[in-house]
Amino acid sequence: MARFVTVAKADSIQPGQIIKVEIDNFPVAVANVDGTFHAFDDTCTHEDCSLADGDLVRTAVVCPCHFAEFDVRTGAVLAPPATVPVRVYTVRVQGNDLQVEF
Amino acid sequence: MAAASTIAIVGASLTGQSAAATLREEGFDGRVVLVGAEPQLPYDRPPLSKNYLRGGMPFEKTLLRPPEFYREREIEMRLATTVVRVDIEKRALQLAGGDRLEFDNVLIATGGRNRRFPIPGLDLPGVYDLRTIADADRIRDAIVRGGRAVVVGMGFIGAEVAASMRQCGLEVTAIEPFKTPLYRALGEDIGRVVEALHRDHGVAMILGDAVAAFEGKGRVERVVTRDGRRIECELAVFGLGIEPVTEVVAGTGVRVDNGIVVDDQCRTNVPGVFAAGDVANHFHPVCGRQMRVEHWQNGVKQGAAAARSILGRGQPYDEVHWFWSDQYDANIQYAGFHAAWDAVVVRGSLAERKFLAFYMAEGRVESVVAINQGRDLRRTLPIIKARVAVDPARLADPNVDLRTLAPAERPA
């Protein structure tokens, strides 16, 4: 049953920043794009690399290992070598609590 | 270009499929024919020395595009088909078996083949090299049989194969004629880091010595070196680099010099004939000289650039060349224009194998190598492209955001 899980304080993630959180031991990345938060699987669909270790370029996250790119809003692949989209999650802010639907 | 025109692409691998896909993305509605010597649909080669070789990846996962991708875009696939010659005057490909395929424009994306040297015993069963999926399958079978392996040549392919075989539990000895692995690309200091990486994972390393012969009765049993070492083994893999495959244009007037010579828009000296990928000795506008590279990223991007150039929408191809090599838990990345350097600036820790090393010439960053520092490596690309002097102290300081050292990016 999906529920919203508080993963961080909203003001702890600066615009342009990505953090890695764990929900039920599962790594999820949360990115702040100009004040809007986006959550997605932290593990790149190409190989086992943490997307939170990569750069956020506008709305694209760039995997640090092989430079695959995904749209953080939709999970769509923007650049190879990845071919499979990354899963995205619904995010909401309650007060200062950043919550991810998981 | 007339709608009914035909664009033939010789070589159905990374570069060729990227060009074909780009032609359709750009709205070209003529005929696109991808001709490839191998029987498989275009597949990704980087896993062949890594995950695929270790048995951790099925073949289907290596396909660059699913089969329907080509059908939906009406990209004609002529696989298992060897092009004998590009007939420039008649604008046709001569195919093995006598068929001809007429074209209006042709892209040569034939890539490379493994270099072979006249070493006695090189053709013995049990001595392998790696370029194709068929090669990888042969080595994989040998790995499954197990035993002692010798890797000849610790360039990137040799180093990756050595790592994969260790990860599969084989005893591995590596022989490298230079002082360290990857010596020519990375120099001695960083080469030593890669040497330590392999030694720490149990590879026996023989440096500064070369193979004199592969010996065995009907099958390789040992490798003998120039200095007289004898290394018993059940299999050997050599990685001695590649040479560009240019025979299809031999004698046609298309200029060949360390590959097919093209300008910064993938154009050869013959109108309507283009080249891209490993085979293309291209003019690079950022550093102002010809170069030929054998990188995955160049295959993708130059293939796309060639497609646009064929359609008359070419732009100077000015990517900063970049590649990766995964060995054990080390993600090694390299970017830039391999050239002479007068200083190496290190940011991070060589001992912990978490660093960037900047290769400097006259105060500029010519190229950079990183281990497990991919984000910072990517932030270095604009610095390399800018070709301006950078303060080495700031490069070396991990508290300095590398993005602040690059001039503002030009608008796309």
C-alpha cells in the first residue's frame, strides 16, 4: 500500500542539489529543481551507480559513471548508455517535511 | 536532398545505428540502409570485456535498440553482409556475393579490427582476442572451463579482461611491455595506481617485458617472454589495440591516413562520402588538429553529427572526447585530447583511488583522468574545451567547485 514517507526536511536540499535517502532500505534520490522537488530511483538503470552522486543540469540528472541522463520529472532517458527509464515517485511537502509516496 | 534518395551506412554497430536513428529523427524520409558484416543487430561492445564476459548479462541486453526500432523507422538492415568496395563513380556498394546497392550518399562507419603481430603461436587454440560478441563467447567458454590465464597487453581492454577473469576466479598473469598498465595514456604515476588496483585484486603483473611466443602442443600451454619467463596457462588473451578498417575505400580516391580523413563535419575529400566513429581521422576544431579516437561516446555523437552533415545541417563536431573503463570497483574515466603534458595536478587521493589527475600543458588542462569521481570529471569538460590557463592550486583543492573554473558555457 503506497503511503507518503517523510524523507528529509525540505529546506535541507538546496536548488540544484540531489540527495540520496533510503525508504525501507531502498535508495531513492530527491532533487530540488528551482524549488520543486522530484524523487526517483537512485540506482541508474544502466549499471549500479548512484544518481545522487551525479550532477543536476536543469531538469536532467547525469549519472556519474557513464553519463546516462534522465529527466527527473518523468524518468525518461535523455542520453545513453541507459535505455530503460528510471522510476519516479510523487513528492509532497507538508510544512517543512519532504514526503515521498512509496 | 530528393525524398527518394538513398543513404547507405557501411558498418552496423554503435556509430552506424546512431547515424541511422538520427537521420529519421531529423525527418529524412528517403531510404536508409545499414550494412553490417556481423550477423547480429547492432549491439553494445563495452559489456563484452566486463559484465557480459563475466556471464552476468544476456546477449539481448547488449542490443543497442530493440528489433522493432529499425522496423518502425524503416531502417533496412543488411546484416551478415560484407561490403567489398565503395564504387564512387557508380555510387554503389559492391557486396560480397556480387550484389550491388546504389546510394546517393554513403557513411563509412566500419570501425576497427584488432591488431595482430607476428608472434609465434598467436594462432594456437586457446589464444584469444576480443572485439566481437563471438570473440567474447569464445573467451567466456574458456573462463567457464577455468584455469590459469595470461593477459597480453595492459591497455584498457587487457585491463578490463584481466579484472573480469579475476572476478570469475581465474588465476591471472598480465604482461605489459611498458613500466605500468595504461602507461601511454596515463603516464607513470597514474599507471602505478592502476597497477596497484590489479595487484590488490590478485593479478600477477609482469611489467617491462614482452611476449616472445605462445607455446603448446595443439593448444596454448605457456607464454614465453622476451626476458625468458615461462608462464604456464590454459588460456591467453591479447589486447594490442585496433587498426581502422579502410579497405572499402582503397583505391577510390577517398583520402586514407590513419583512418579515413574527414573534416569537422565528417566529410571526406569526395563529395557524398562521409566517415564517423573509430575509422574517422577527424579534424577537431577545439585543438586544431586531426585525430582518431576509439571511444564509445564518439561513436554515438559523431554518428549523429555525420547524419546531420549528410542532410546539409552539419555543425562543427567539437565534443571533448571522453570514455570510461570499469575495473573491479574502480570507475575510471578519461577526457580530453591525449597529447604531451608538462605537469600533472592531482585532486583527491591516489592511495584511496578516489581522485582526478589533470594533465597540463602551458597552464591549460589538456586531459583528465578520474577514478570514482565521475561528477567532477564531467565538470572538467568545459575547462578542457575553453583552452585557457587555470590555476593549478584551485584545480587541486577539493573544496573548489570545478564549475567555477570554467568560463560560462556558450548558449546551445
